[in-house]
Amino acid sequence: MRIPKSWVMPMAKRIINDLLQKGYIKSRVKEEELIEVTHQLLLEELTVEDRLNEEVREILKQYEAEIEAKRLDYRKLFEMTKQKLVRERNLIL
């Protein structure tokens, strides 16, 4: 994640407060509940790349012996594999 997790809750609060104050949304639930849902959604989106990186590591771990034997560039393979998954899944990082 590119920003500290401690920033996510204040971001969620600011987003919801701004939307409510400007009249862009009207809440049918308590404001705190709306903030919590927004917080969870933001965390999910902000950790997409972290989860993808972990998945790429697991994929490459299966080919570890071959990568070492052929002296392949791990970083290049990592980026290529990551970009392939991004394209296949239509992810936005």
C-alpha cells in the first residue's frame, strides 16, 4: 500500500463528510456506518497491488529452481507476470 493505513480512516471521514455537507448524497444509515463501509472499500482498493504482488511471488516460487538454473532476472519476470495479471483482470493500480 502506498499510503499509511492510518490515513485511510481520516480519508473516509473526509469523503463522507464532504459528500453529505455538499448534498451529493443523503444517508439512510448512521454516518458512522457509512464511514466504516467507505473505510473498508478504500482499504480493499488500496491493497489490490499488495495482494497481487503476493500472488506473483507465489507463482514465481513454483518456478524458483528453473529461474535459478537459467539465471533469469527475477525482477523482470516479476514485472512481466504482474503486468500479465493486471491485463487479464483489468486491474487499475
